[in-house]
Amino acid sequence: MVLDLLVIGTAVTLGPLHNSAFILLLSTPHGVRLGLAFLLSWLANLSAVIACVMLLTGGQPPARHSAPSTAADAAELAIGAALVLYGAHRHRRPPRPHGPPRWAARIDNASPATAAGLAWLLQPWALVGAGAAIAVDADLSTPADWLALTGYCLLATLTLIVMEAYALRSPTAAQTRLNALRAWLERRQEQLVTALSLLTGLWLTARSIHDLVT
């Protein structure tokens, strides 16, 4: 479970869409406050999904090959296959130019509530669902699994935490360097989304098939 959560958390945190949006928020006059609202909403969404899974399982992993365990593996397989198909589709289609999203023109007037809602909207829910399916195997009676779930949520938020801390510590330098990072992410968005979808999808597909047949 730990390795699976590490893979999912890394894929989530490296996603170019939410990172670009976060940098846009940080570049506004009240960027640090908006960034904090986005970050907290992002982390709360991840934590809420894991909490719901723990409520459903009672904090105890289901027996191997039981109906709940098989359902979780099947969900993981479906998500993995969908990510592979999506990544293959993105790879085959002609390159498309990517500019700032339409809402970027109104970002200067955004409120913390808007930033929090944007975090919910940009959450990669397929990957979050995969993380939830993996979390079904968590045993909350062991500190190691508590740490694994906490680490997963923090890892999936890591880029946001680092950028928020950088903006707080060195606002001028952060604005210049983060805007350069956003420009790079926008140029590489297609390749990054394709690679993350294919690699994560293949991992989830292979892992779930292994669990279903062994």
C-alpha cells in the first residue's frame, strides 16, 4: 500500500494544471491569502476522501478476495485503464496551444472562497479515486498505516506547500521564478499530462490485475 500511495501522491502533486493555477493565484495582489485558501481546500478534499473510506471500512482492511476487496481492486483497474486510454488519446491527437484559462482574466478579483472552489474543481479526481481504492487496505490499528495515509495527503499537496512557503519568504523572487515555472508548465502541459496519465495508469492496471488474480 505504501508504494502505491507514493506513486499516486507523486502523480497528483506533479499535475501541471493545478500548479499553473496556483501560481496564477500567487501572482495576484492578495496571492498569499488566496494561495493558502487553495492549499487548505486541496488538502481538505484529499483528507475528506480518505476519511470517508476509513468510515466505510471501519479502519480495518477487508479480507483478501472478499466482495469489498474485489470491488476496490476492480475500481482501481477501471481507473488505471481509463488513465491509459486517456493518455494514449492525448498522445495521438495533434498538439494544441495552451494559453491562460479564461478565468485567469478575472483572477485579480478572486476571493478566498473562489480560490477554495478552484482547488476542488482542479483536483485530479481520477487519481484521488485511485488513492481511495488503495486506502481501503489501510489498517488504522497500526501507526505505520496512519503515517502512510498522512504522508500521502501531504505528498499530494507538496508542490503547493513549497510554493506557498516560497511566496511567503521571498515574495519578489518567488513571483519571477514561479511565473517562469508557469510558462514552462504551459509549454509542456500536453506532454506532462500524457506522461503522468500513461505511467500512473499502467501502474494501477498492473497492480490491480496482480491483486485480482493472486
